[in-house]
Amino acid sequence: MTATPQRATYRHGNLKAEALKAATRLVAQSGHEALSLRQVADAVGVAHRSLYNHFTDREALLDAVATDAYTRLAAQLTKAQTPEDYTATYVRFALRNRAIYALMTSRPHATMKRNPPLQAAVHKVITEAMRIFCRDIETPAARRRAVMKVYITLYGGISLYVAGVLDQPSEKALIAELSAMNAGM
């Protein structure tokens, strides 16, 4: 008689990965405010309690979606060679993934110390900004201010553009204006 090997996954494969994919899709469709663990469980075909084996709660699942999104954004930003490349890549990601971007920017920075994967993913994006915008800046405080200026400009510009408040005729024009604002870092 041979022993049956124990399964390392649920009947649906890797439940954590499938739940993350489903949550990402649901956030992209309806925003993060409305997402529930029950919706995600229904989307992957398991009881909602099964998700608690992988995510402590809804916020942990949202953090995982944000972590994945920051990691994807950072990977795209590694290809940037100039401030204009960085700005264009960042803005295009935000505008093509509006609901995901809203989730990403909703994660409180103060709580990231309790979530090392999310903190590491965010820092990958920041590291790319430092590589591009802080080449000639020597002090840590000046580098920090430069990166904050970049992100305040990008976040503010994107938010105003999406809300229809910023008078830019196109994505291309928005990118040009934000690039000009961040020039000379």
C-alpha cells in the first residue's frame, strides 16, 4: 500500500494567488471600497472562510493587491532612463489602472512598517525615483525632499486630471506638463 501524497494546494490550484488575481480584477472593475472577502471567495469558487488561511482580513487582501501593483509599477520604472521616461511610465500606469492606483495611494504610509512586503514594494518605486531624479543630490534630506516633490506633483496632477479639474487636453499633454514641473531635480 502506497501513501497518497498530501496536496500542497487547494482544488483550484494556489488559492492565495487565485484570490489575489480575483481581487485585483474586482478592484479594477469596481474600486477597492466595495471589495469584500465574500466577493473574492465567490470569484474563485471557495468558501469565504478559506481566504482567512491566507489573508487575516479584507485590509490584508487589499494590501496584497497594492503590493503586487507597486511591484509591477517598479518593474516598469526600471526601464526609465530620464525624468520624462519616469513621469510618462508612472502617469500611464496610474491612468490605465485608475482603480488599482486609487487603492495603492490609499495605503497609509505610517502603517507600512507593519507590512514589510508592501513597504518593500513601495520602496522599489521610490528607489527608481531616486535613481532618476536624485543623481546629483548629495544629502539624504535633499534627496527625500526631491522625491517628495516628484510624488506630490505626480499624485496631485493625476488626481486633478482624473477629476476633470486640471485643464490638460490629453494624457500626452499631462505627461509633458508634469515632466516640465519636475525638470531640473
